[in-house]
Amino acid sequence: MKRWLCGMVAVAWATVAAALEVINLTDEMHVSGPKLKPADLEGKVVVVEAFGLTCPPCRAVLPHIGDLAREIKGKPALVIGTHVWQRNDEAVRELLKRSKCNYSVYQQFSVTGSPRINGVPYAMIFDHKGQLFWGGHPANKDFVAKVIEAIEAVPVRHVVGTSLAEGMALRHCKDLERRLLVGQNIEPALETLRQRIQRGGEAGEEAQALLKRCEAWIEQSDAEIRETLVSTPSKALLLAKTFSRTVPSRAAEFQEAIALAAKNAATTRLAASRQTLEKLRQSAAKAPATRRSLLPKVQMQLKQLGLQGEAALDTDFQDVKAQWEAFAAELSQE
């Protein structure tokens, strides 16, 4: 299974859809692995694998599902096992342990509106929008390929300075990797991709996949700026700044609204706070051993944020505050 997933890396993915509507994702129905909440499924590819305790084909495929769960860890995807026969948690946990399955498993877990399962083992893949992407036997030769296809379709949100080609094993378009950096003009490189697509062949196919990745980022960024302009304008300010440098020809679409938001002193202060938080998060990611040492800085930022005087019910202010508090809680637990 590793050969299918090699070359993919863990980056930050944008949430683009509400969580799936699910049944029995509760502590009472939890059998094994990490406990989940519906929000944990938001914007992710969700692989659901149904099995029965004494079903020989189910037992045979479980180790491979365990391998898959480990390979996609850190990517915008997760595996959820659902035991659909008579409940026997202790025996199921023992089977999962022998099969090296560490993913989340629930009794009678299901997704609202999904097809009825008439036999096990059976797997379903739900894409990041919550739509059924594929269903079938998990030993089917297309299963892993479909999981990868669904993951690669998740719009990516790279930080400034990283390449939109990150995670792709390029052969014919490797020369464009450093010309597709977020925060610098990528439009000349996009035109080069279109020219290579016209030539066809393997190079054209690779160029098509890379162009699709870039266009997904552009459209997702566009949508996120529009969505945040009203509710969290400080976030929109930062997003639009990066977006306009990356695809200058699209900048005019937001110029008037962004200019208006930038005239608001409170909005610009909150934008600066968000930028500081992002830098600290990047610092923590680069040097995990020093993460906890950042806590005093985070607490100081929270204190300063509380002194800025924004209205307590202001959505933008509350969002920024919640982001800082979440980061502080994350560091405190380490």
C-alpha cells in the first residue's frame, strides 16, 4: 500500500464543507481507537469500513485497512471502522489488536443517507464535501487508488513560501516547482503548464494534474476571501494579500472591499494579531522541542488582545481570541 501513497506530504488543508451527518459516533458506541466528534470529520475524506467479528474475509482484510489508516495519518483523511454484527467489544478489540488496527472503531456507525450495507466487508469513501465517492469491497484493486484520488481532490492551503506542487512526485514539471510558490506571481508558470498540456503525452498529463492542483487552490482561496469579508474581515485581509501576490490578475475582484476593510483600525489590529499567531505556529512546527517555551508569548498576546477594546460580541474579535486560546491550550497540554 505504501507505493500508492509515497510522495504525499502532510500540509494544511482548508475546511470546505460541514461534517458528515453520522449515527452512533458517541462514547457509548465507541469500541476502539481514538474517540471522534462529528467536527473531526469536517472537510476530510472519510473511509468507512464495515466488518463482522467472525467473518473470514473481514478478518483477512483488516490488517490492510490498518496499513491504510497509518499511511494517510496526517493527511486530510481518516478511517472509521464500523462493527455491524452483534456487539462484543472485548472480542472485537482483541481482533483489532492482532490486526494492528489503531484507527477509530464504533459499533453500528453509519453515515446518514449512505447506501444500505448488504454484506461485509464493505468500504465506502466519502469526499471532503461529504459526498459518497466510492463504495465496494475493500480488497477491490481500485479501493486504495480511489482513497488517494479523493485525498488529492481536497483543496490545499499552503502557507506563504511553499509550493503548490508540494507533495507531488514530479518528473516532467519539476522545473516549475519553485515557480509555483504561494506569495509570488505564479501566473507565468500556469501559462507554461497550459502549453505543456497542449503537447500531450506523459508530460501533458502531469501538467494537467499540476494545473488542477493550482486551480483548486485559486478557487478555494477566492471562496474563502468572499466568505470571510463580512464575518472575519481581518482574516480576509491576510488571505487577500497573499492571493493578490500569487495571482495578480484576480486581485481586482476584491480591491474595493479589501481597501474598505483596511481603513478600519480594529480590523488591521486583528489582522496583525492573526499574522503573529501564524508565525508562532510555523515556529512551533519547525522546532517541536521548543513548542512549550512559546506559551508565555502566547499568553502575553492574549493579554494584549484583551486590552484592545474590541466589542465582546464582535465576530472577528471572538474568532481571533478563540484561535489564540486554542493554541495556548495546545501548548499547555505538552
